[in-house]
Amino acid sequence: MKFNKTTWIVIILFIISFIVLPLLFQDSLIVLIVNTIFFILIIIGIIYDLFEERRTKKNK
């Protein structure tokens, strides 16, 4: 599996939001808000990637 630039950005944001921030700010509202935003962005990215993959397969 080849990782591109966007994949590395998502991996780094995931590590920061779900591992580093909860360790630094335990039981914080900021962590909850940031995790929710990143989780929504990850879900939107996965859905977009699936539609993009289906669209490129149809064009071939």
C-alpha cells in the first residue's frame, strides 16, 4: 500500500487528536470538540474516497 501526502496528514491528525490531546488535556471539552471535528472529517474523507474510486472505475 502506497501512502501519499494526504494519507500521512490524516494519520498525523488522527494520532494528535486521539492520542496526544487526551493525554495532555484529560477530561477537557476542547479535546471532545477537536475529536468530533476530526472524526467527522475522516468519515467525510472516506465517503469521498469511495465515490471518487467508483467514478474513476466507470471512466476506465
